[in-house]
Amino acid sequence: MPLIPRFDVRTTGAAILCSLTLFGACNSQDPAEMTTEQKLGLYLEGGLGYFTAGDLDRAQQQVQRGLQLDEDNERLLLLLGNIHQQRGTTHDIRSAESIFRHHPAQHDYRVQLGLGLALERLGIIYEDASTGIRSGDQTTDALDPAKRADELAAHAQEAWAECMECYLQTLEIHLGEIKAVAGLVRVSALLGDEEASIGWGREYIEILKSASRVRQLELEDATLAANRERELRSSIALNDEAIIKTLMHISTIYTRQENLQGALDELGAVIAKNPDLPQAYSRRASIYFRLAQYQRASDTLKSYLKLSAHLPFDHPDIRQAYALLRRCKDALSAADLVGSEN
């Protein structure tokens, strides 16, 4: 007996609304009497509705029907690129890259942003393939696997370099576009320019904070509708999550650069924003240990273990934390012994 599919109202509501809208539009006017522009608008509306609902296949069907009427329609091509981008397979990312690269509206910041996102992901695909060939985890038909790995690594660098130009062009067209700034944080790091990544990270954090302040002011409106309040609080929470990830990213760079105090400062900012994030305490304890601040490392590890009580005792992270805790205890005992001898 076939299973009855389960429907989630939250994810299918937009698609149902889209279907009703299309049905109503088609019944209010004979399709044969509709102008090309009306039909294009209908296909765009349908595609956007399905895209919002996460039904990418139906969204693409609507877009392709529209493109049969106007193959250069800028809005439909933009949506098609985003559909391929959202689907995320290697084939789809290549399709998105081609669509954005040949899009007729190169002056549109959304086109430059889309091309940048596609190139960033293509670079990662190239880099992963290169790493896989070097490690033997991925096979290749190339006669010289090492040479092929080098070629793929070079393709990755080329894709990321062009990606950076796309993000910068996006900002020239649309100042402060947050997705472009976030992309520059990532791609600068991928290209090995850690200082640039930190700089863009700082700018990204300020944009997020500014956006949250605006939303916080709106929350003070006593007449605010309940659904709008939920949207605002959700947006602020997402901004806080992005800020924390960026601070952790900067801390990782500082740690790699041996700027341990800088790394501690970033982790302190993370903990101030989210005191219940175990990873921040784990990283902080490791840095304290490297700085020979064994008591602080020990205290921080205990906080980490308390926050990670839901993990089993044999979890690798828990075992590593206890191993470091024992090393802290040994170091403190040795220091006490030296002190007593003096």
C-alpha cells in the first residue's frame, strides 16, 4: 500500500497559493486573449511562488515556459540562475555560472552577485577535486594525476579571483549589499588574503549590527503585529548567528597567525553574545593552555564540559577536553612543586 505523502503547511503554503493564483488568472481571462507581457508576468509570478516554497522543479518549469516566449527576459533568466544556484549540484552551479555570465543585464547588481556566488562554489569544487586526487580519494583519467591536481587548484584560484571582482562590482553598483560583503569575507580567506578577510569581516559585522538596531527600534512599536514581531526577532537572531560565525572566523585567523591575545578577544566577544556556545569555550581553553595560563584553561574547560553534558563521554571532543584538563592539572601541580622547592 503506497504511503500517503505528508505536507508541511509552512513549506507548501506558498506553492498552493501560487497554484490558486495561476488558476484564478487563467480562469479570469482566456489564455488566447492574453498578451505576451501578461503571460510572462504570469510565468514569473508562478516561478517566484514555487521558488519561495522550495519547489525548484516546478519553478524551473514556469520559467522555461516564459523563456519560450522571450528567451532574453532578464527577470526570468535571473530567477533561472537562482534556481540552479539553489539546487546546488555541480551541473547546476555550472549552469548558473553560464546564465549569469551571459545575462543581458550585466549592470544589475543581482547578476554580478549571482555570478560571484557561482564562481565561489565552482572554485570550491575545483579545490576539493584537486585535494581528492592528491590524497587518492578521487580518481582521474589523467596520465599525470599530480599535474591534473595542480591544474584544478589553479582553476580554483582563477575562479575565486574573478569571484572577488564580481563581489566588488556588486558593491560598486549596490553599496552595502550584505551578501557581497559576506562573500568577500569568504573568498579573501580562500585566496589566502587573511588581512582582507578580517577587514571585510569587520565591515560585515557592522552591517549586521546596524540592521539589528533598526529592527530593534521597530520592536519598540506597541502597535506591532504579532507576526511582524516574530519576523523581526527571527531576523535579529539570524544576524547574531552570522556575527558569531564571523567572530569565530577572525579568531581562527588570529590563532593561525599566533596572535593569541587577538584570538582571545574575538572569543570573548562571541561569549558575550552567546554565553552558551561550547565551541567558544573549547577554543578559549586551548589558547589559554598555549599561553601557559593553566588555571584559566582548566576553568574554561569545566565550563565547556558543563555546556556539553548532552554529549556521550566517549565523544572525541569530550575525550580531548578531559585529556587537556589532565594536562592542565599536571602543569599546575608541577608549578606548585617548583614553588614549594623555592
